Amino acid sequence: MPTTKFVPVWKCYGWYLNSCLEAFKGLEDDNFDIVKVIQEEILFRIPTDKYFLEMREPKEYPMDSFLFSAGEQNKEDHVDRKKKKKKTPKKKAEVNPALESPDDNQKALVPEEANEEVLETAPEDDTPSPDDIPKTSPIEKFSAVVINQSKNCAKCLRTSEMCNEAKKELKMTQNRLEKYEKKAKRTEEVEIQMREMEAEMKRMKMEIKEKEWVMEKKDTEIEGLKNNVLKLEVKNAKMQLAEKNHSISQNELLEKITNLSDQLKNEKERNELMELQLQQSEEKLKSETREKERGFEEFRAVLRIMSTDMESIQRDNRDLREQIASAPEAPPTPSVPESPSEEQPNHHRFALFRFQRIKDSLYHKKQLKQAKEMVEKLKSTSGLVEVHQIADYEYYQFEGKLLKYVKEVELNIQRIKETCDVSTVTPLPDIPEFSKRFVNLYWRIINNQPITSSEIEVSDSECFICTEEMTSDQKTLQCDKCKKVTHYKCASK
């Protein structure tokens, strides 16, 4: 270890006391009191918790100061030993047994035996080297002195007295050590209590701060509540004044309300009359437009029939001309007249043929089968009850329209057969087909596209039966149970 290094004092005490214990190895039974004092001193001087002691920052001194002081003491002791060796004879001095007591003999023998054992453990060379100087301890010095004194029998009493004094000093030091230990324990307990008290004080301060903060909050809340109470009192006063004013003006308002209700009733009656008149006028206009449309359709049918007749007559004329060209000797034949008077008798035949073709196309019920297949396919792909209801309703509507269409065709055929007049023919209704809503729903379900509830539900503006939009001029009915609105015509069917 370098001599310039700074070392704390407690470490030097530890080194010194441990070297003393090593000097008394094997002599614990004879020197029990001394070994016990050294062990207690080690426990008192050297701390168990070194980290705690280092945190307190003990004082430190350079290593050379300790080595220098120890070296000087060792040199002085070595000089004293040489002087004593020269003075003492090599042979043991004979002691008069009459002068000594048995206790004195025992006292003298004990240090001699101890000194002999110490001499065996001590180094043989008397001249110390500079490396051995710091290794010598005061206990070794004391043992060497005891050996020299044991050789002189006259000095045995002194050694025993010194031992007794050492024992007394050891006991005194033990008592002091116990006092110091008690004081140290008390100080540690007091320090622990002080720390606990400081922690409690901090905690109490924090609690006091929190309570003060809570009290401030409560004070602010109380002030806010007081302000709110004042505002509510002002509002209540205003409300009371308003109620008084309202009670005063209530009678006037009742009179005005009665007058306005009478006026509303009169206006409603007028509006109802106007609506009835409008409905009647609209019905008249619709009937007139229908009659005109029928006339136009009849005229178009006549034109189509006439065009077909003209084509057939032209073909006949071409055939006749070809025959005349092939046979020139034959007399010339007159051309077929193309006057409308000769074409009119054939109009009912062409109309009858057209209606008969329509009837034949509908006779096999191909359209109804296709509609049934579409409905069944839609039901199989979707498990929603609303979709099944819509599909069944569309199929029944399609079937009804188809039957109505076939009946109109049959009636027109009968009229033409009975009267042979095209003017008696009624216009056919619309060709039976599914609604646009059903077709869109069908393709969305078949293509696995998501469906919203609005697409399935019937809106209030649509008829629940025919799913067509209702106008203001149409008569409607509302169900008392489900509150659904339908056309008056659809409900009557």
C-alpha cells in the first residue's frame, strides 16, 4: 500500500487490534481477560456497517504518519531489549523458596510459561529489518518485557502487580466500553426516533398542506354556491313577476285564442271545399286525358294496321305485274284500288290477329314461372323476414297484373268479334312487371352487397301495398293498428 494514501482512523485501529489478537494465538486460555478486552475493543472500534460509516465521512490521515510513529516505537523497544539482555545472566537466578509464597510461585511461573511460548513464536533475529518494523505491536513489546522480568525473581511481584493493574484497567475499560455501547445504542435509537419524527413531521406537513388546499377549494366552492343562490333568488323574483304579468294577460290571450280557433275552423272548411273541388277537377282532367290517350292509341293502331294492309296490297300488285309481264297475250288486269274504303273492312281482322297473338304468348304462363323462380331464389339467398314478405307481395302483385292484362285482351277480342269495329277496343294496361325497388333489391342480394334497413322498410311517402309514392291529390287510408298509409284504391282491392 502506498504511504501517501489517506486511510480512516477506524481502519488503522482494526489493523492494530487484529495484529494483537494474532500475537495471542494459542494463549487464549491463559490470557483470557486480555483477549476478551481486545475482542470487545474490536467490536466497539470497528463498525459492522461500513457503508453507513463511510456515508458519515470519517476523518482520514496519510498512511506514512501511522507507519512513522509505529517504526519509532519499535526501534526504542528493540534498544531496551538489547540493554536488558546484557544485564541479565544467561543462567536462571536461584530464588530462596522460603521468601516466596506458593501464590507468588504460581504468579511467577505463569508469565514464564507464557514468555517461553511467546519466544518460540517470536523471530530469532534480534536485529529488526526496516520491513519488520511496522509489523511489531505493543503486545509483543509487553510480552518481551514480561520475559526479561521473569528471569529476575525479585521482580516477580512487580509483574503480578502489573498484571493485576492491567486486569483492573481492563475491567475499567470494559465498564467504559459497556457505557459507551449503551450510549451508542441510545444515540442510535434517538437518531432512529429523530428520523421517524422527521418523517412524521414531513407527512404531517404534507397532510396540513393538503387539508389547507382542500379547505381553499371548499371555500371557493362555497363562494360559488353563494353566488349561484343569489342568482337563483333573482331568477325566482323575476319568474314571480312574470307569472303575475302572465296571469293578468291570460284572459286576453284566451279571448284571442278563441277568435283564432274560430278563424281556423272556417279556413279548414274552406280548404276542404277547395280540396274537394280540386280533386273533382283533377279527376275530370284525368278522365279527359285518358279518353284522349285511348283515341290516340286507337288511331295509332289503325295506322299500324293500315300500313300492314298497304304493304300486303303492294306485294299483291307486284305479283300481278310479274304475271302480266310473263303472259303478254292475256288481257290487262286492273290494279287493286288502294282507297281507304276498301281497307277499312280488314282493320278489325288485323286488330283481332294482334290481340290473339298476345293471348297466345301469355297462355303458357312463362312470365309467371320466371317470376316464381326469381322470388324463390331471393328467399333462398336471404334469411330476412322482411325480404320474404316483400318477395311474396311482389309475386302476388305481378300475378294480379298479369290476370288483369289477360282479361283486357280477351275482352277486346270479344268486342272485335261481336262488332267488327276497332273503335270499341279499350287500351291495354301497362305490361305486368316487378317494381324498380324489388329489382334493385334482388340484384343487391344476389351480388352479396350490404343492405340497409331503409331499403327494406317502406317510407311514409310510399304506399304500403304498391310501394309507389303517394301524391297529395290521391285518396289515402291509414291503418288504426300499424299506422301505415296506403292508397284508397289499393286498400279497397
